[in-house]
Amino acid sequence: MRDALGCTKQLQIETIAFPGIGTGVGGLSLKEAARTMVSEIRKHVDGGTSLNQTVLIGFTKNLTCEFEKAIGEIIR
């Protein structure tokens, strides 16, 4: 994810989407994955970015809820 976010600067990408990385074969809990992903996005944005929109894709209701919680705790 860090590499993909880093490429957005280099390529001046304005929109990117990520599924719940690590929640399948990687074995991360939905909460851990969501918090880690949102934290990395926050760091990237704080460091300056060309991104206008980042989409987090929750393929399940539970993952969507964890993304929403993480955003509420980390971003807002």
C-alpha cells in the first residue's frame, strides 16, 4: 500500500482505491487491517499528495464498519 501511495505522487494520480488488504490469506483481523490502512493514508496525506480521493472497498458489511470506525478515530 505504501508503494502504491508513493506512486500517486510520482504519477500525479488524483484517485486511488484499495480493497481490505491483508484480510484474506494475510490473516489480519478486519479491525487491524482497517486501522493500518487508514493510518497509512493519513500519513501519506499529511506528507503532501496529489490525491483528491481515496476509496476504501469493504467487500463485507463488517469490513465496511471497521473502515468507518478507523476513519472516525484516525481521520476526523
